[in-house]
Amino acid sequence: MNASAVHSLWTTAAEPVTKIDTPKIEYGQLSPILIIIAAAVLGILIEAVVPRKARYHTQLFTAVVALTAAFAAVVALAASGYGTTKAGIVAMGAVAVDGPALFLQGTILLTGLVAIFTFAERRLDPATHGNQVDSFAAQAASVPGSDSEKAAVKAGFTTTEVFPLALFAIGGMLVFPAANDLLTLFIALEVFSLPLYLLCALARRKRLMSQEAAVKYFLLGAFASAFTLFGIALLYGYAGSVSYARIAEVVDGTVGKITPALAGTMGNDALLLVGAALIVMGLLFKVGAVPFHMWTPDVYQGAPTPVTGFMAAATKVAAFGALLRLLYVVLPGLRWDWRPVMYAVAILTMLGGAIVAITQTDIKRLLAYSSIAHAGFILAGVIAATPEGVSSVLFYLGAYSFVTIGAFAVVTLVRDAGGEATHLSKWAGLGRRSPLVAAVFAVFLLAFAGIPLTSGFSGKFAVFKAAAEGGAGALVVVGVVSSAVAAFFYVRVIVLMFFSEPNPEGPTVAVPSALTYAAIGTGVVVTLVLGVAPQYFLDLASQAGVFVR
């Protein structure tokens, strides 16, 4: 290197560095997310500091207070007009605060609160060595069946870390549908996925099956995350930015300043199409759409049932929110490309979920395939590509999430010597043994089937109407046929419960604490209110159906 080159290095180094601007963070508008993340961090400190005997009550109290406070913050933001007139982009362009974001965040917080009640239930299993136990392993790190596990059970240990883990998952889910750039989207995806992988492995009974479910979910989830990340890299290569608005401008061709580098990549549609396809694939994996659904039945069956209910409800809400924002804000210019693909995915998902569910003999697997079919019904609203499509999807997600948590909460009550009796044959005659539990479960099944006067009917009517008006009439026909097929296996379970002879050695119905009663009661009330008088909530969803860009 010659002296002049070295000298030029010195002089450049000596020049004053440009000032880095302090980031401007709108703490008030981010308060729901910040409250939940702060409570999750506090939960970790509680694990480290609070004596083991007091941890359960401290963690439960912290989680309930945090979720209630965060929901109050969402309501306050919506009441202040941040969902409509004051909607905007905050946190240096990373997060959107608008109608869909606030509506979905409110839904996630309420479903999270109801799910935390099922996590905290301690009356279902018989007391072990004089200690009340919950659905989670005594000591997660010990090998199933080992001496250390037996010692942990005998000592009355419980895995109270499930509360901060659930809060971290909820924190990630709150950011996911509100993310306004691709990096924030990816970080939120990981923040809510990693705690879910752990929660799936923590069942107290059937430990090996639970750990197998967690490993399957982790491996397939890692693949989906890798696809998403690769898609983000390609879209960044195409548009030279990870910001949603900037990518949308490049896609539409309305971008103001075109640099030579951008001009070189803008003409390369392969980058755009493959990148968008990979990101959408990652999101479809999270919602459990065919053909990215393979993890759903195994994970739903193996995970502790409270976790299954939480995952089935809240993850769908967050992932559909992110999918809507991606398709409506970033890729509206690609509508003619993504609509036919989503059309095919929706048809496969509706029919696949409904037909395979008929063959299931395990109640949790049946509900898993049912949730796949519901993902197809919600996709019909997404494909509408109209404001009515957005509001119908928001309404459906709100209605579906409470029915799901309520249904899985009922599944935790039907028990035999081995824990939960999930085989369908064991549910025979349940209506005679415990008429109230069977009747409540029948209400949830009728809501899943979309029978009038339940929230399921209002939700399906809203998405099918939006799809028909959006020009997807063929999709509505497939949706109605799939609903008819699905109604068969829901009604089959109701017939099994009420019109079969109970087995004398059949399972018993456990009497839960007020926590599970609250979860199931909330599910029933929401199901009936949204079925009988849905108009207020439909109006709320339509007011919240406009994305900020």
C-alpha cells in the first residue's frame, strides 16, 4: 500500500462522524406490548427470587394483572382514535398502530387471559403426595420416568415458568400483526414461536408424546422460519428496503427516487415473486393451511391441552393478522398473482381439514383438523381483497378463538386413570353421566359447525358474504360443501355423547376450580352473544378494518 493511500485513510478517519439520531419511541402507543414484555421479564425474576411455595400465586397474579392492564391500554388507544383518525406508524417505522392491529391485539390479550386460567387449573388431577398438581411436568429438565422426576413429583414441584413463557408468546403475538417492516415481523415470529415450542414439551402425563410433539413443532417451525427469512432477504434485494410502505411503492412502481441499484433489481420479478411466496409460505405454516398443516394434528394431540387451546386460538389470530397486513399493505400490486394461489390453498384447506377429520378417533386430533378447515374458511375472507374481507376476518378470528379455548377447556375435564380421556369411544354416553358438560361441549361443536344462533354462523356468513362480493363465488360453494362435511363429524360427537350407552368403566368428569369455569363460561357467553346479537361486534370489526400505510 503506498503512502498516499495510507495518508488518505488517516484523513478520512480524522473527519467528524455524522451524528446518529436518537430513536423516537412512542411509549404510549406501544404500551400494550411493553406491559406484557415487562411482566414476562418480571416473571423470570419471580422464578429466581420468590420461594417455591409462593411462586404459583405470584406468577398467576402477575400474568392476570399484566393481561388486564394491557387490554385496558388497547381499549384506551382505540377510544382515543388510534384505530381510526390517529392511526399511524410508530417506533421509527417498525410498528403500525391502526384499527386491525388494535382489534387483533385486544383479541389476543383476551384469549391469552382466558388461556392463563386453564394453565393455572390445579383441581383436575388427584393430589400427589398431598400436593395439588396442574397439567405441566413437575420438573421439565428431568428425564420421563427417572428418579429425579419421581423426586420432583414427591417434593410437590411445579413448572411455574409456564406463565412467563406464555407472556413472552403473547408479547410476540402482539407485535406480529402490527409489524410494519419485515425484520420486526421476523423477530416477532421468533419471540412467540420459541416459548410455544417449550410449552408443548411440558405435559405432566404422556411426557414422551409431549416431547415428541415439541420436537416436531420445533423442527418444522424452524424450516418455516428459514423460508420466511429467505423470502425477506429476496424482497430486500428486490426493493432495497425492509419497510412495508417502501416495498409496496416499488411493487406498484410509484417509488419517487430510483437509484441505479434499485433500477437494476426492480426489473427482476423473480426476486419479488419468490420472496413474497416464501414469506407467505411461512405465515401459512403458522395458520395451519394445507399443504403446510402436517405439524398441526401431532402437536395439538401431544401438547398439554391448555397449551393446545392457547396455541390454536392465539397463534391463528396473530398469523392471520400478519398475513392480512402483508397481502393488503405490501403486495396489493401483486393481487392478480397471489389471489389464484390463495384460492387453491383455501380450497385444499377447507376440503382437506373437513374430510380427514371424519377419520379421526381422538378428540384433540379431530379438533386439530377442524382448526385446519377453519383456516380455509378464514382464507376465503382474506381472498375477498376488500375492506369487508378484512372486517369479516377480524370478526371470525374473535369468534373462533373463544370457542376454541372453551372446547379445549372442556376436553381437560373428561378424565380416566391415565389422565385426559381423549379417545372418542370414551366420550360415549357422556350426556347421561354429566349432562351439563356434554351440553356445553355440544354448544361449542355447533358453533364450529356454523349452526345459526352461534358465533360460528355469524363468522362464516360474514366471510362467505365478503368472498362472494369480492368475486370468489366458487370459493363460497366449496366452503358451504366443506361446512356440510364438517357438520357431519361434529354432530357425530354430539350423537355419541347423548344417544350412546355409557361404559360402566368409562371416564369421570372432574370438578374444576373457578378458573376453568371462568374459561368455559366466557367461551359459552361469547359464542351465544356473537350468534344472537353480532351486529355491534360486526360494526366494531368494520370500523377497525382499515390498514395504515
